[in-house]
Amino acid sequence: MIRTWKHKGLKNYYETGSMAGIQPKHAANLSLLLFQLTNAMSPEDMNTPGNDFHPLKGNYKDYFAVKVSGNWRLIFQFEGNDAVNIDLVDYH
């Protein structure tokens, strides 16, 4: 279950479908990733073909990432069985 968000536009997209805070070209992929994250019980549940799942280092230590498009990544942490601090970043 997704419990907390860092990216307000992503949260709004998840809750209402409004693309005002995200790039519209990312919407379809984000929908799939957010559905998968909602049902994930651990970070490793996001490690499916095509997601380019990986743990992060440096400023994003304790975060995990999956590829959205190009350099854009959906990043998140887990507390227990809940995804927290969901963010959408271009960190490359």
C-alpha cells in the first residue's frame, strides 16, 4: 500500500487522474508502476522485467528506483509492507 508521497503532482495523478503535475507522456507507464507499487509488500515486488529496479546510493540511500522513461525514475522507500516517500525524479 502507498502511504506517503513526496511528489504532489504524482499524488494528485494517482488520486484523481489529473496530469497537471506530471508529463502526460509518462502517464501510461506511471499508471502501471503505481498499480504495481500499491500492491507491493516489499521493494523486491517491483523487480519485474522492464522496470530496471535498483537500490539507490548517495543522497537517495535507502530508496529504490524503477524506470519511468529516459532518465526519469519513480523512487520510493518501504516501511514494513507500505511504500512511503514516493517521488518522481530525473536524477541522472
